[in-house]
Amino acid sequence: MGEAVRVGRWQTLTATVASAGIVQLPTAAIVVALPTIHHEFDTSITELQWAVTAFYIPFSAFLILAGQLADVFGRKKVLLSGCALFGVGSLVAAVATGTPMLIAGIALSGLGGALLMPSSMALLTDVFTGSSRGFAVGMWGAATELVSGIGVLIGGVLTGVLSWRWIFGVDLLVVVVIAVLAARWTPESRDPDAVRKVDSAGALLSVTALTSLTLALIQGSTWGWGSAPIVVLLVLSVVLAIAFVIAERRAHNPMVDFRFFRRRNFTGAITTVFVIDFSFGALLFFLPLYMQEVLGYSPIETGALLLPLTGLMVIASPLGGRIATRTGPRLPIVIGLALMALSVFWISTMTLETTFADLWLPTAIMGFGIGLALTPMNLAAMNAVSHEHHGSAAALLVTLSGLGATLGVAVTGALFTSLQTSRTVELVDQAGVTITADQAQTLDGILAGTAGATGALDKLAGADVQAVTSAVREAFISALGTSLKVSGALVVVGAILAMVLLRRSSAEDAEPSDHPVSSMTPRPGPIVGRHADVG
């Protein structure tokens, strides 16, 4: 086997590094394509939220279980299974004939991505040893950073030049190459000491609870917050969350070790990753809609305009690490969150006359602030636990990252929809036309030129088309500004909690460990991630 490993190590490097990179593309690129999908499928803002959260929910819920499966049944088997699920999901999304089919494909890709990430890292560290391991793991981390940083531009170019469907077409082509390389050249490996029992109950409870909560939040403004389905979903999500905690505390090989939360630096880091991804996920969902549907930018222009946001994260990440080495994690994390809050509040003041000249500085500040906090955040969490628990801690960080992004899109989107609906009704009434809340929600597609919204507008007796369109546009701006302010307020709370919880040195509350880490955890989408073994 040693000779096979030696011969196939570069093919394995290519397959595993490509796995880390391709998992970032769907969520990084799809946000730029949302306005085009909005128009093409005549969909609603609510349904567009599912096009983003559909990836995060299975990815976050099954990532830890995937690491357990890889250790027990074989890393190569799990990697190839991930390729199959990711590839089928990408194919379904690429040929989708409507929003439900697109969401289903993206969700399947998220499940495949959950299998790809821990198995690819574990295989890489099995094949590469000694001094070459640092190079290989660095390449794996660089792939996540590169695709995270330029994913929005890739999405803009593919959408503008070819079609948004090619985002998933590229996913499919790359994953086929990964599967061929892994099947032919990558040796199988597993952990002979791994606990044979995997926490399938924990994964099932977590994905069901998260799906129930997300469904309630996204559909609340449409179905009615006091309606029976929404109340049942909210109660169900709470019950399932409690059941998850109970099950994890009793499990022999749990997905989540709640003892980690006794360590202040770990809890502070978890809080940081949640608020960052909550606010950033919401912003990346709405900014492309605003840029294309309100300001009239093309998908390519939107992707280019978002580059300062994602690109500066990559640049600032090592700077945050160097500052943390000298001062501890608290200072760069608090400064990073403060910069992020400043930029969110700044962006929330956007108007109908806002231009790129007005947006580039606050988006650049946000990217720099996030990057400044990322490495110290991961250092604080990973150095707060012993070396043998690094995999579990890293996977938990990834899970909270996905949870933050999911709830960021869902909660901010729910608030936005409610505010936009009420504001549209008010402004259209001022234009001399009385409409219902249901009609107002249909009219939100006017900015994307959807057939449904155009037809609804034509049916409004005596309506001034220009006045109604202006009312919808103004309602969009008003609702978005308020929603982002709420998101920014959460970042402020996160900064305060980080200041209170984080200590100068993680070692002050860490378990004894001879292996401090300096790596970042992998996470899907535009948030940058480096290497930490989650397998």
C-alpha cells in the first residue's frame, strides 16, 4: 500500500484540494444569480431564501456525522459517496424547471458537501506525512479561500455570459474529475480505533429541528405568524432541539460535546462565528438583489462589486492571526466585529440613488473586519480544547457557521418580507390604489420583471404603473435598511459578548495540550476557511 500511496499522492492532492474548493462554490456563486432566478422562475423572495439555506441545512447538520462515518467505514468510500450526492444534486439544480426542483438539487449538494469536507481532509493527512503534510494541508486551505474569495465573481461571469445553470454545471464537471482521481489513485483508510457506533440520531434530530425552524421563519410572513402550521413548526423545532441536547448528552459518540462550552474562549469563539455568519449571510443574500433589481447592475458587475468584500477577508485573515499571537484573540476579534457592525449600519443607509462609489468602502471595511476576526476566532476555539478533541471542536465551529448563515437569511428575510409588505401597502395606498398584503407580496417581483408581478400590476384598476413601481422600490429600500440595522445590532451584541467572554490566552482555560493550532476551520460559501481536521 505504501508504494500505491507514493505513486498516487499528487492525484490524491488534486482530488482532495478540489473537493475543498468545489464545496464553496454553490453558496458563493448562487447569490449573484438570485435576481436572474427570481425573474426566470417567477419566484418570490421567500422561495429565493430556500435556494441559499437549502445548502446550509444538510451541510451543517450532517458534517460531524460525516466525519464519524469516514473514520468508521472508510474515508475514500465517504468521499466517493459525497461526490455522487454532490454531482446528482448539481445535475438536478442545473436542469431545474422550477424553484422546488432547484431547492431539492441544492439540498442534495449540501449533503454531498458534508461528506466531502471531512473525508478529503482525512485522506490528505493520511497520504502526506512529515514536512510534505504542511504543504498539502496548506493547499487544501488555500482552495477554500480562493473559491470563497472569487466565487461571487465566478457566479456573476457564468450567469452573465452563459447561464446561472452553469454554476451547477461547473460543480458537476469538477466533481466527476474528483471521483475519477479518487477512485483510481486514492488509497482507502479508516481509523481502527474509531467508535463503531455513529450518532445518526443526533444528525436526524438536528436537521429536523433546523429545517422546522427555518421553514417557520421563512414562511411566517406568508402563512401568518399566528397560523396553526407556523405555531406547530416553532413548537416542533423547540421540542426537537431539547431532544437533541438530551440525546447528545447520553450518546456514546455524540456529534456535539457540550463540555466544550464550559471553556470561555470556546464559547466566545462560537458566539463570534454565529454572529459573523448571521449578518454576512443576510447581507450576501440581499446585496445582489439590491444591486441588480434596484440599481440595475448586471450579474458580472455585481460579482465584481462584491470582490472587495470577499477578497479583503482573505487578505486580513493572516493579519488577524499575527495580532492574536501578540495580544491574544480578544483584541482582533472585537475590532473585527466593530468594523463589521460599522459597515452594516453604513450599508443600511442606502437609497435609490446609491452607487458603487457609495458601497465599495463599507463593503471593503466589512471584508477586512471579518478577515481580522476569523483566524483569532478559530485559534481561540481550537486552542481551548485538547489535541484529541480538535476534530470535534472544528466540526462544531463549522456547524455553528452554517446555523448562523441559515438563520441570518431566514430571520432577516422574514423581517424584510413583513416590513416590505406593510410598507408597499402603505405607499401604494398613497398612490391612490388599495391592495391587500397578498397582492403586495406578489408585487415584490416587479423589480425583477416577473410575469406574476406584471400580471398583478395590470389587474390593479386605475393604478399608475410608474407610481406603483416606485412604491415597491421604495418599500424594498426601507425594509432592507431596517432589517440590516437589526443584523448590525446583533453584531454589536456579539462584540460585547466577545469582550466579556474571551481571555487573552486560550491556554488559561484549555485542557493540557502539546499541540496548539494555528489553522482555520473549513466552512461553506463566501466565508473563508482553512485547515482543521474535521474527520
